[in-house]
Amino acid sequence: MEIEPGIYEHFKGQRYEVFGIARHSETEEVFVSYRKLYDDYSYWVRPVDMFTGDVERDGYSGPRFRRIA
């Protein structure tokens, strides 16, 4: 799956800058590499399937993250 670099919004409203994908050196699992655009601007990784997945929570049903820029 292709993850384009850019600005993404989490379903809860926070924004993140996505750099692209990274592969684990031992397991070859694919992760999305990103940083928070609020608070401490820390760097994170999340499995691609979780990043691109849908959520159903508190009356919301849709993508966990959506690209906005």
C-alpha cells in the first residue's frame, strides 16, 4: 500500500505530518512514519494496516486518518 507524505488528520481531530513508510529490519513489517503537529511534535510509527484502517467509535464510522494536504 502506498502512503503519500503529507498532512493527515486523525478522526479525533489532531493533525500529523506523514513522512512515508518504513520497514522493520528483522520482521519486515511495514510502518507509517509520522510526527505530531501539536504538543511536543514527537515522532511515531504505526503499522500500515492500523493507520489505513477504519474505526467505529463514539458515533463515528470512517477512516482513522485522512490526508488533508
